[in-house]
Amino acid sequence: MKLGNLNYLKIEGYKSIKSLEIEFSNINIILGANGVGKSNFINFFNFVRKIVDKELEFYTAQSGGVNKILHFGKKITNQLNFDLVFHPNRYKVSLVPTDDDKFIFLDESTHIDLSSKVYLENRGNRESNLPLYDAKGYGVNQYILHAIKDWKVYHFHDTSKNAPMKQLCRVDDYYSFDVNGGNLPAFLYFIKQKHPSSYKKIVRTIQKIAPFFHDFILEPDIANNEMIKLRWKHKGNDFYFDANDLSDGTIRFIALTTLLLQPNLPKIILLDEPELGLHPFALNVLASVFRVVSQKTQIIASTQSATFADYFDIEDIIIADSVDNATEFKRLKSQEYKEWLDEYSIGEMWQKNLIGANP
């Protein structure tokens, strides 16, 4: 795995997750039925980012208080712990609830390997003290903090007429891709202007699942040149169309392709049910893009689609299940299912309850 990738995660006491330990690879597909806690797991990464952004108090209030974050509330769970390993670096946190419905830090520790081992600790802090610095002036932000601040959970579920990706956005809103695709036209406009080879890859990939699609029409709005809206051209027709003329599946695929084939990829791409609304052939293309992109960045995605799971290797799959009212995870290993793999696909094995987490 590449430097900066997340190698290992341990969580205790977060939402439906009572306790888990899991190792990560380049592609990590969390497969499970509705309601087993896949989204809680994916959203945990948002939780950690709020901590390093010093927004824990706001996040807690927005979530409905500590009882909504702790596993079955503070009467059952009196401490939330997690341990993240970006080999050879590490970030560990222990949080405890207060009487005024907030969290305080019981422990916060960071291990940074700079040839010689450095171990930095803070205890009893109301807010995270990151970034920390060692005696040589090296900061956590060069290692762990930089990776965590890159974490966003992307979901392009909203394809209604008022969906953010179908609206006007500022032309200069291109610094990073919005989690809901709200700056899609500006982001594509920037890529076309500054990274034409990446833009061509995006267009060619979209054409694989939408052969009628010729190209985007990316120009600032005539009435207000500070704004831009997604428009496109149909093959063999000079008439321009806008995002509302695309099917739900096509515009979701456009957003996913733009995210995955952008020139400057985030450290980890986190996706919540990217398969929604996509045709099986589009899922095949998407899985192929996953495999290519995973050579440059790490992908963690939740899904409840047996069809989507079929396009991956069994070692890419992590089964999510609910056992005794707690979410449990299990990474699949090919040697344990060799007999079944000769007869069934991964999706069929899941549907037949041969690998757990009966859909």
C-alpha cells in the first residue's frame, strides 16, 4: 500500500458499532443489507474529520447530542475510542461524555515515525490539539492531519430537479469537488482548462455508458459570467441540453466519473452506495474505474448491490452484518470460500447467505 493510506482501524462505541477492528487494502467494498450500519461506518470518517477540524462540539450538537453518537447512548457506553494506523504513523483518541451533552478528550495521542520514533500525547483536552510538533518542528499535519483533512463522504443520491449538481454554481468554485456534486460544472470547467488529458478521460468514460453523449458545453452563464451551469451536446445534434435532460443514472455516473478521474485525487475516496440508479453495464464500467484509480488512491465504498459486488475480487469485499444489535465486519478471504467460488459469484454467495449478512 502507498504511504498515507489507512492500514488499520479500531472503533469502540460509535453508533451501531460496539467494537470493530479492520485492516484495509486499496479497494474496500462494504457489502451489507439495509440497516446493518454501513452508513454509520462510512460516516465515522466524517466524525474524525470534524475532530481534527476542531468542530466536535458543533458536530455533536448537530447529530442530536452524545446519545446519538455513543453506542446505545451513554447509559450503555461511557467512552468512545478509535485508533487509526497510517503505517508507520498512528492517531488514537478516547472521548468521554459530559453532563452538558458534549465530549471531552480523555486521551489523544499521535505516533509519528521520522526515522526515529516520536510519540506525542495530550490528555484531558476539551478540543483536539492537533497539529502537534516534535522537537525538530515536524508537524502532524505533514502526515496524519493532511490525510484526515482530505476525508469526505461522497453521495450523489439527489438527482431531483432541485439537486445541487443541476443548479448554477460559481465559476471559481473548483478547489475541491463537493460531496453532493454541487460544483460539478465549475469543477469540470477547471479540469478542461487546466488538465485536458484528465478531461478527455472523463468524457470518454461517460460515452461508454451514454453513447449519445458528445461533450459538455462548459461556458460561464451569459447573464452572469461569474456563474456556470452544466450543459451538454447530443451526438449528431447541434441543440444544447442541460442536466435536467439527463437520466438519474447518467448524471450520477457523470459525478462519479468526475470524482474518480480528477487529476488531483484525495488520499481516500469514501462513497456511500455509489451503485444507486446505475445500469449493470454502468456498474461494470464503474468497477473498472475503481480498479484503475485504486493504484493512485484508496477507495472505501458501501453497497447493498449483489450485482456491483460481482465486479470485484473477493478480497476487496468486507461483509457488514448486524449481530446482537451491533454492526460487525468481516473481510472475505478467497481460500475460505474456494469451493463456493467455483460455483457461484460473490453476489450469489451473499444472496444464498454463504458469506454471512443475509440480504
